[in-house]
Amino acid sequence: MNMNNFNPQMLLAAMSSFNTFKSNHPKFVNFIDMIFKTGLPEGSIIEISVTKPGEEKMTTNMKVLESDIELMNALKDQD
């Protein structure tokens, strides 16, 4: 993170929004937290479905690659 562009108000707003999201969707947040805490090995399949009101469900998936794991580790190291 570039500290020259650090905006504390933006950070507080993002934290507040995330807290609202966690409050509105606790099962989803707990599920994602559990998945990433236990690890997501290469070859895992991530699938997501979205059903918009009045439309049919759309589903897609991806197989986790070594490069995906490297990206997630690099992002995690930025904290």
C-alpha cells in the first residue's frame, strides 16, 4: 500500500461497509473465512451461481491453479 495515498476516512468507510456486509450475510462470511483458513489447494474447484430476479440461474466455475495460489499469497502478504 502506498502510504502517500492513504486516506483514513476511506478506510473507515470501507470497514463500516464490510461490517454491514458481515452483519447482513454472516453465513456467507463464515463460509468464506472457513474455506480460506483451511487452505484452497491446487485442483480445487470454485463454483458460483447467480440468480437475478425474474431470470434463470447462471453458473460458472474455475479450477484453482498454482498461479492463483501464488496471487492469493502475494495479496495476503500485502496486509
